[in-house]
Amino acid sequence: MSNEIHADYKTGETLYATRFQPDGNVFIADGSADQVWSDPTLYDVTMTENGDGGHYEGDFDASANIAAGTYQVTVFLQVGASPANGDPQLYKGEIYWDGDSELTIFTLDGSIDILIANSSKVNVYGVGE
């Protein structure tokens, strides 16, 4: 799959995403390993502006290295020439991943959760601009 991560922001900016394990460790860019956060240039997932309308997209796992699970995604605004500690966090959200594509959880009658595969985006919530 591709372009599971979506974020809307001012046009012409540079955004990147990071993916976190439930224990707080962050995946390196190709998803082949995770570690305690240190250098953001190791973790950045490139986000590309789709056209010029301020809609950015990025792949959750282009290298097919991340196993099925529930993960956190954070989108940052890159301020300098490369990702850096101190870049402002724009959005964060959660993705349910089956190892190949995103899953969506639906709750029926408040008691039954259903997971279904789709190609929709990660739901992200603003944390301030």
C-alpha cells in the first residue's frame, strides 16, 4: 500500500512523519528496526505535497518491514535543511496495520469491534499550529 499518512498544512512546506511502537520506540526510516529516539534524520518518512493545495502524503511502510500491530504516527514540520530535534509536531494519530495495509476499526452498538482492510488515511489530530 502507499500514502496511508495524510496531513493538511500550508502549501510549500516540508513535512515528515515518524512511526512509533507501543513501547515508545521509534522505527528507523525503512521500518527494519526500532530504537529509543535520538536523531530524527534516522526516522523521517518523507511526505510529498500532492499538487499545491497543502495536502501531504507519505507511506506508512514502503519497505514492507513493519509487522501487524497498532502504531502511533507523528507528523512534523521540518524547519531547517534536515529533520531535527525541536521541529514542531503538527499532528499525531494511530494506525492499525496488518503487515501489508491499513485496517479500520468500526464499533457496532458500542460493544463489537470489527477490523477491515482499506486504503484510507491515518487519522491525525492537530496539536497546534
